[in-house]
Amino acid sequence: MTATYDVIFDGGAKGNPGLGYGSYQITRDGAVIAHTQLNFGANVTNNQAEYMTLLNALQWLADGLGNSASSASVTVHGDSQLVIKQLSGEWKIKDARLRRIAMETRAQMDRFHDVSLTWHRRDVSVQRLGH
């Protein structure tokens, strides 16, 4: 039986670029298994913070699952159309730094059996993550 996980992520910067931050929550069968806040330091854009937050979440989950990550399904939820549409291949990634982070994120996605990307409204992120 394939284990299914939900990842919700959000990131931003105080100033753009500015102090980057993010948070993610990972659930399995509705139970929260991780809820983490991150700080990325200075000179980070909103888009970079979004990507870095998702990258951290996927890496945490894959590392925690070890070899069984390859049989897990993950649904990623986020309010960043840019991240969701770029990772799904709908939009091109023009910025070189974002392209590098996106490649790292895709490498983490490849550790799982299946990853689906779902966009949601901003208020969903605020409700679940607090920002």
C-alpha cells in the first residue's frame, strides 16, 4: 500500500528582497507529522523563499522516509502560482537562481513515487500556517 502525504508550504520576504522566511506542514491521513518555520536570512526574494520552503519540506520528508520514499505519494499545496506552474512545466523559469532552486526541488520530487502540485487561495495558507 502506498503511503500518501500532504505538504502545504508558504514563504515570503520582509522587503523584497529582504529577510526570507517560510513554513510548511506535512500531514499523513490528516495527522500533522511536521510543522516547521524557517528563516533564510537577508537578501532573499519572496519567490526564492517559496521555493526554498518547499525544497526543505520535500527533503525533510524524503530523508525521514528513507528507502520507502520511493513508494510514497505526495500532494503539494501552495498559494504560489509561480512555484506550482513552474514546477509543473506550465511556465518557464527565466531567473537563474530560481532555476537552480527549482532543479533541486525537482530532484527531491523525484525521490517519491508520485508528486502532484495543487494551487490554493492565499487564505488557506494563512489558516493552516499562520502567515
